[in-house]
Amino acid sequence: MNLSRYRNSVLFVLLSVIWGSSFVAIEAGLRTFPPVLFAALRYDVASVVMLVVVVGLGIRRESYQWRPATRTDWLYVAIGGVFLFGFYLALVFTGQQYVTSGVSAVVLSLKPVVTPLFAVTLLPSERFGRFQIAGVVVALLGVVVVANPTSLGGGTVGVGLLFVAALVFAVASVLTQKIQTTLPVLTQQTWMMVVGAVFLHATSAAIRGVPSVSPSPTALVSLAYLAFVVSIVGYFVYFDLLEKIGASEANLVNYVVPVVATLFGWLLLGEPITENTILGFLVIVAGFVLLKWATLKRGVVAVRRPSRSLPGGSSSETVVVSGNVYYRQ
């Protein structure tokens, strides 16, 4: 019996459940918290815990770089923090006010499809073939199906905000790829969380001032779950999988998460599962298959395996945000 194989399978399922349920936790918390403030509070808690971890690593291991040291490091953290943890999350939490957990997860599953669009523009080494172009077009049609523009309303507004969030995530991911940094992944993510939390608080204050909030017990549980389980436990489970099975397989979790989010939303919150949501998700997956057709046809892994020093090593090839992963090739 290959215990390692079963272990990895269990962790994959666990990660799918953690990240899929995050959308339900967001939905529950939004019933009490203003959206941008809710996102900020989530990263207040998570960033404090992560700072304790990286500072502890710096104390125990003198060679460990626990904070940004150069202008390039700070630029990398600033871009990631403002856009990947800040602007992106503000749009996600705001957009999810208008749609179900499943719809939110389905639209955000578009990120691995639209990212190559910006990579081709900003990274001279990237190229697009006819299958890649077809894949992006098909995936965008999937978003149109989910949005159902024939019945304009709050749902369409929510899908629009989530679509913009996916674009922001894609652009920022490519921009950070252009910046060379030696920061360990754990340090990157921690300081991006800190910058993101500050940005979200500033944005919330600019939009609503300092709101008076009386969170329900359910909202507080949701906040704790997002901060500790999704942002911290999920992060370490993902990087464990990344080390053991590689990015190609680990990142398939992105296409299991919408299914989990839809089912949990139905079971826990009574959210409806519509034909448009199911059809749109299948169309987006079809677009992803077309985008990766050359890789699938060859039957080989088209991404490099990460350094075995994760999460404390110096690899800078992965960005993880709110249960969403972008692996830079």
C-alpha cells in the first residue's frame, strides 16, 4: 500500500473542502460585516499569526530572510499586497454580496485562463497559439452564461465585479513575475498580507468611514475560520501538496473548489444551484482544456517542480490568495 499516495489524496480533498468552504464563510460573514472591512479583518488576524511565524524562523535561523530587505523586495511585496491581497479581495467580497457562493467560485475559476492573456502582453517569452486563443474565448463565454445578461440585476453586477477581480489578479500575478526577488515564499505571503490588510482598511474607511458593526456569532465564527483555517491551514496544506506532487496536479484544486463551494452553499445556506451556474462552469473548464491542449496532448507536465525548501525556501514562483493559486511558469 502506497501510504504517501493516500496521504496526498486526503490532503487534496481536505484542501478542496477548506478553500471551497471559504466562499460559504464569506457569504455568512457578509450578512453582518461590510465587505471590504470583512476582508481587512480577515487579514489582520492572519497576518499577525504569520508574522509571528516568520519572525520566529528569523530568530531560530540567522540566514532566514524574514522581512523585505531591498527596494526590489518591497516593490514585489507592495504590488502583491495592494493588488493580490487588497484590490482583488475588495472586489471579491463586494461582488459576492450579489451572488451565491457557487457562482463566485465559478467566475473566479477563470483566473488561470485569463492570466496568459496578460502574460503574452507583458512577458516577451510567452506565445499564444490557436488553441490558446480558442480556450480564452470559450472560457469568457462561460462567464457570460453564468452572468445571464438577459436578466440584468444584482447577480449580473456581482459577476461583473468578480470578473474584474479575476482580471486584477491575473495582471498583478504577471507583474510580480517580472520582478526578481530572493524572498522566501512564506515571507512574501506574510508581508503581502500585511500590506493588503492596510490597503483594505484604508479603502473601507474611504468608502464607509468607520462603520458601527455588531457582528453576529456566526459572522465571528466565519471570520475566525477564514483567518485561521483558510488563510493559514489551507496555505500550509497547499504547499505540502506542491512539494509532494508538483504544481500541475496541486493546482487542479482550482477546478474542484467551485463544485465544493456550490454544494456547501446549497447544504449550509440553502443557495440554489442553477443550470446557468453548472453550464457556465463546464464551459470555463472546456476553455481551460483548450488552453492547455498542447500539454494534455503530449501527456507531460509542463511546469517545473518547486524547490523542496518550501515553504521556507527561496522559491518565488507561487502566489496564493484566498484559496486561489497562480503558479508562474
